[in-house]
Amino acid sequence: MSKLLIINSVLGFGSTGKIVMNIAREYEQKGYEVKVAFGRIMKQAATSSDGKRAALYGNMGVRIGNDMDVYCHGILSRITDKHGLYSKMATRKFLKWASEYDPDLLWMHNIHGYYINYEMLFDWIKSRPQMKVKWTLHDCWSFTGHCAHFAYVKCDKWKEGCHDCPQRSTYPAAIRDNSAGNYRRKKAAFTGVPDMTLITPSEWLKDMVKQSYMSEYPVEVKYNTINTEVFRPVDNSFKRDHGIEVKKMILGVASFWNERKGLDDFIELDKKLRSIDESGSTGLASEQNSAQGTEKGNRSKFKIVLVGLSEAQMEDLRKKGSDILGIPRTNSVSEIVEIYSAADVFVNPTYEDTFPTVNMEAEACGTPVITYDTGGCRETLKSDKSMVIPQRVDAIIEALGKMNV
């Protein structure tokens, strides 16, 4: 029986955790023996009963290190900017187990996340030329000296050699700048693997890889997918429950919100939509005054709903007098499907993303999408009702007009 070993930061939770679980199940059905090595237990799993964790991980889950290893790795990385160069004892113990397991195929996903030492891992990989290796890249961390994304700051130092990092405060955040050293050590570790294929979720990321020091490897594009039996239009009472039946609902969804995800753009959009008068000067359809006696202006027509806001962010919006309806992050798939289905349009003003599945989920629920043209965003769209636009709030307003929302 052939053996598959998958490595990822998490298992069963989050987008990559679900992806590796699906791969594991697929290869089990093909007759493989499968193990999934992971480094971090997500909050949901940590609070679950032993029975629920066993149901989630089954016999395939193998943890690398423990909570203390992750904590120490994170603290040291914060101080030194040497993310991925700690967890030596945990990595040594794991590699001893992995050698005994002796996989025919190694399939890596996120090897960042404060749980494994990448130099030790790749030394082990290079010592096993008979082992086939795949590596799915979900972001750009593997070929930069620090960051996982660089589009927001328009940085291209990674093409020649990182230094003087402009994103030291972003994940993996650090006090000092060691981007030049990280770049050299990653390049030395990640190049020269005899039989490795890289996989990206978008043509955009493939193009970035081909411009990096990892261009020596073949790169396959494998789009992430969603379950369209789950994500589909459903009847719901979301608008009625929130008193916005007569509104045109503009939806945004994120696991967390910041300026890179477009939170500031949504705040600006809310202000501009409320300030537009009835003349429809931007091309928006003029349906403001209804029989229900709504107030004058586009404020009566649109309602922005953001899912995934923290309590602090929702309180901040209230203090600023924003009309945005904030919804906390939900782990209920049925709830998010209802919200997607209730929306008149889904807007994704992200400034950096490799392949946002939220666009796909919205379309699958029958909601057209307006997305900024960044990363792999345009590759997620299938509906001819959806639109890709420049990264400007005014472009969102123009798109709303063209859609006749």
C-alpha cells in the first residue's frame, strides 16, 4: 500500500485545514494509507470534547509539537524575525516518526505558522530522493523574506532579494528586520529538491512563482472548489429579521477585517452612498422613495452588511455613526448560505488575495459579485452578471449602477 504524508499548519478547520482533509479522504479512497501532520489546534477543536476531536482527526492526524512549542516559536519569531527557524526539538521528533512512516508521497501545504523548522524539514526531504514531493502554495510566503502577501504595498523586492522590509508589522510580525537573511535561507532550503511539483490555486500565483527563485519547479494550477450542494440559493428571513426588507443589501464577508480586506473602502462606500442625492448622478437606479415612507436619499435604498467583524470593530462603527450592519464571524455554514442568498450584490474590495472562495460562494448562492482586480480574484468568477473593477470606491458605485442594483 502506498503511503501519503500531508503537512499543514492546521487540520479540519480554516480553508487550508478543510482542503487537506478533503485530499486525505480522496487518497484514502484511492487505497493510500494517509497521515496528516499539523502544528496547531484551532480554538474550535481545543474546546471540543475528545470524542469530537477524534471524529475530526480520526487515525490520520499527527501533531507536530504542542501548544508550548507554537507559543515559544511565535515569541522568538516576534523578537528575531526568524519565522520557521525554531521548533527544532518538535521538528526532530516529527522527522524521526516520518522516517519510520516512510511515505511514498509528501504533500506540503502551509509550512508557516510557528510549528515546524523549514530548514530541518527540507534537509530531510533532500535526503530522500526516492520520495515524490508536492507543495501547494496558498500564499507568497515561500519566496519572500518575510510576508505572505505583498500586493497591498506594491513591493517586488522578492524578485531579486528582500531587504528593508516595509511589512515588518504584518504576519509574521516582528520587532526587527531579518528579511535579507530569511530570503537567503529560504532560497537555499527550498531550491534543489529532486522531484517536487508546486501547485497554486490561481494562474496569478503561478505567475508570481515563475518570477521567483522557485521557478526551477513545474507549477500546476488547481483551483480551490466549493460544495455547490451546500452553497446554493435558499429561502431565508435575513432581511426581515434585520428590518431591511426594502433595502438593497450589499454584502461583504471575511474571516477577519482590516484595510487590506477593504474595511476602509466599505466605510467610505457607506458614506458616499448616503450622500448621493435622488438625481442618480452616479448612474444608480433611483428608487429611494417607497410607499413605506423611507427617508430621502440613497441611505434609504442601500444597506451594507459585513460578516466577520469583531466586537471592537462593530463598536467603532457605531461610534463613527456608520450605517453598516455588522455581523460577527460565524462557523455555521447554513447561516452564511442564508446571508449570501439574502444579498442583492456581494462586494469584495480586497487589495491582496490569491483565490478568494467567498466570491465563488456568493455566486453559487445566486448573488452577483463585484470584486477588485487583484491577485486571483478575476479567476474566481463564472457568472456574466459579476464584475471585476479597479481598486476604487467610485468604481464600486459605478458597478452598482451598471448592475442596476
